[in-house]
Amino acid sequence: MAVYADAANPDLLKRIPLNAMTVLDVGCGTGALGAEYKRRNPAVRYLGIETDIASARIASQRLDEVATIDVEAGPLPFDDKAFDCIIYGDVLEHLRDPWSLLLRHAELLSPTGTILICLPNVEHWSFAERLLRGTWDYEEQGLFDKTHLRWFNFETTRRALRAAGLVIRDVTPRIFDLARAQEFMHALRPALETLGIDPQHYLQRAAPLQYVWRAGRQPIQQIHVVSTMLAPVGGVSHVRVVEPLRAMETDPAVTTRIVNGFDTMDLPETTPRIFVFHRPLLTGEAGLVPVRTLIDRGYLVVCEFDDHPDYIPVLQRPDVQNFRAVHAVQTSTEPLAEVLRRQNPEVAVFPNAVSRLPSVRNYATPGRLTLFFGGLNREEDWPPFLPALNAVAALAGERLHFQIVNDRGLFEALQTPHKSFTPLCDYETYQELLSRSEISFMPLLDSPFNRCKSDLKFLEAAAFRVTALASPVVYGDTIEDGHTGVLFHDARDLQQRLLRLIANPDIGQTIADAARSYVAKHRMLAYQVARRTSWYRSLWARREALQQSLLARVPELAQPAMPLNAD
């Protein structure tokens, strides 16, 4: 098997089922794909096969087990009886008999497992161009790799998968230079038309450099999930909408879309479909119109909400129907779920989670620590602790730097020259600043509103190996004080604990390492993907009963749906 660059194929990575327990990567190379996948699903048992000794040596440091064998020569050297995903990333074309291997390996796939294949396309326009010019020759790698023994196009791959008894889930073309493919097609147009070949159909076959295929052992019922999304602020849209949908779509049975309005797809009548409103404002008759229209289109309607509604002024209007006028509600914490169940009994809790363990970048400057503060709407939470922060700043001097995001009031109140301010920023910038800090300051005063908040700030910090310095409100339910974080109960307690972290940075780093391990074991998004999908399927299975309950709560929804602008 050829040696390729030490990088993960992104089109394979996003199609490995995120909740897979056992993955076999045939031709794993240096293990780059598996290493990146394990950042998303640390619980996976990821196995590799690689014939190149140098590449296998690198892969063995990244994956759970790597075998250096001829995969065609005999049985697999692993104890696993079934695999949730078997990957062939640009591998089958190097084999003597890929058809027999597919047939044999298909039997090792779990009942709902996925075979994932990336194959070069022999019909790619550059192949034909070189043949026409007389310049075709083997190369060290790529489409003309000198180690290729077999050649595939769309149709021959389709037949090979079906011959192995596999059901094709989907196929995705990888197109890297469409403009040049179009130029080549236009140059050949007279010849194509003379041969009776439709030029556009030829372009569809000649543009892809590779195809990515997903297949399985048995048919599956698709489910389609659509969600609106508020403009990203503070990472909430990423954590509650973007990342969960992306995670679910790694399952070939799930398709997802994010829409700005109420645009929906034409789907077969029997296809389960869910529409999620992200933090909507459904007021009066105008708020019922989109719900009524979605129901008319066959959707189950869900509200995603992750704040206590009693403390949001606009939601105190008597005609707000965010939670009553939907079939179900999803949220982030059990205390918040109890509040929402007063208006709708069908509430599911999906705690906030980490989608990927990032690289660690902090503790790079000996003798200096950075304290990060980056919360929204925390203006009431930090003032009681300001004297303690200033006292520590005076004692620590240049050993403590403050990185403040968004909260200008706190920044200006800090009596130290060792501080930086960043206005409200995108989530990527927020994460970059957090990743280069050593301590994350997380004050929450005790209030009904705050008690319903999630521990997201702790999870973000822990993922980047940043020590959480937090109030016991909310965070005390997650943090093991002194082991996965540091809790403070008043200003004096904060002062003492922060000074200890500055005097003993090794203690903070040890705590942060333990917190990161906690997240890897318990709070990854990968670990709740199956439960999310199962809940949506459960809603669909109970749609008639849920519809009856909805109409009992909001009889006005029984009126005929009016035309709704998709915008």
C-alpha cells in the first residue's frame, strides 16, 4: 500500500460514524485519520493494517493496535468479531483481488455497521487528457500511482459493492479542479457530440478525482433533521446546533440541514422528519403559522432552548408559545428541563458536550500564568470577587496576566497593567484565547436563573487543559474540587486558591490534565449521538399521540395552514 502524506482525509473523517466502538482502517498509513477520529471519539478501539514498516511504526503510537500484514493473505490478526466501521482509504486499487476482500470483510461488519471507501476515478479528465496527448505514465502516488493494480469508476465500484452483498448508503464525488474539467469537456464537445455522448453527463463522470462510498449490510430508514440557528454568539449556536447536527450526520441513516427560515425539502412521505427551532420566539397567531405549516408538511416540531425562560423579558408576554406549541422540547440540564415540563411534558436533556479534544498550547511561558474570563451576561457575577482579583494582581505582578473577552466593565476595574481585552468575538477567536490561558475564572452567583445554566464553560476549559477556577453554583455538580477543578465559595477563598495556583503552577496543570481526562471519558459529543437520534426516531414513532397532545394544549393549531414564505 502506497505511503501518503501524514494527514487525515476530511471526507472520510466526517463519514466515520461518531459513535463507533470498533473501527478497522485497512491501509491506515501513519494513522493520521485514526488519530484525528480518536480526538472526537476517545472511547473507540481503532485498529489499523499497514504494510509499510515505517508508516506502521508511526501509526502504532497513535492507534490502539496496528498489524503489518498482507490483508489479502489470511484472517485478520485481531480478536474483534465485528466492526462498526471498516475503512479503505485509497486502498482497494492496490490489491490483487479487492472483490474477494470486500466479500470477506462484509461478513465482519456489525449489523448496522458502515463500510467506508475512497477510490480514485479512472474516468477523471486528466487520465483521458494524458492518453490523448500520449503523455500517460506511472507516478509515485496519486491517480497514476505505480502501485495501482486495479482501476475503478463509478459503475464498477457500484457493482463491486453489490456483489459483496452490501447496500449502498451514499456516494460523494471529490472534485478539486472543476474549472479545468469544464475546459477539457468544452474542448472535447464536438467529439463527444459526434459519439452521441452528452457533454454534461461526461463532465459528471470526468470531474471527480475520487469517490467516497458508504455501504452497509442491510437497508436503513433515513431520518431527516432540520434546524434553525440564531446568529452565533458565544459558541452557543455551535454547541447546541452545528456540532450535534454534524455529529448525527456521521450516521449514514441521518441527513441534516441548517436553515435561516422555514425552508424544507421534498421528502418521501414515509421519511421521518424533525424540524428544530433554535431559541425561537413564537408569539400569537404569527408564531403559530410556521408551526402549523411544518405540521402540514409532515414534520415533528421541536424547540431547542437552554436558558431559564422566566428571566428573559420578551418571553413573559402572555401570547408566547415557544414550549406549548411544539411537539417536544430539548434542553441542556435537568433543572431547566423541570422548568420547561411545566409547559410541555415531552422534554429531553442533552448535556453540552465537547465535539473534539483540541491540541494543548498553554503552560508555554514559565513564570507567567494567564487568567481567562469570557462570559456573556456575567456583569452581576464578578463584582463581589473584584477586590480579591485586584489583591492577587498586586501580589503577583507580571506573573499573572488577565485575558478578558467582552466584559469591558471587569477589564477596566482590574487594577493591573498586565491585562488584555478582546471585544465580543467569533467562537474560533474565543477558543484561541482560551487555549493559550492557564486558568479560567467562572463566577456564578446563586440564583434560580444561574442554577439552570450548564457547565459548558468548564467543559471548554477542560478540553484545552485550562484549570477551572469556579463557583460551586452549577460547577460544583461536575467539578471534583482539587482534582478536576478548583472551587471557591467567597472572595477570600478565591484569593487564597488563586494565589496557590500562581505559586504552584504544576498543581494547576495536574488538575487541568485530570479535567481533560474527565471530558475524554464522560463528556464527548460522540457519547450522546445515538441517544439523540433514538429520541428523534421515538418522537416520529409516537407522532400521532404527540400531535393529539399538541392540539390539546394549543387547539388553534388545528386550523388549516396558510402559505408560508420560505424566506
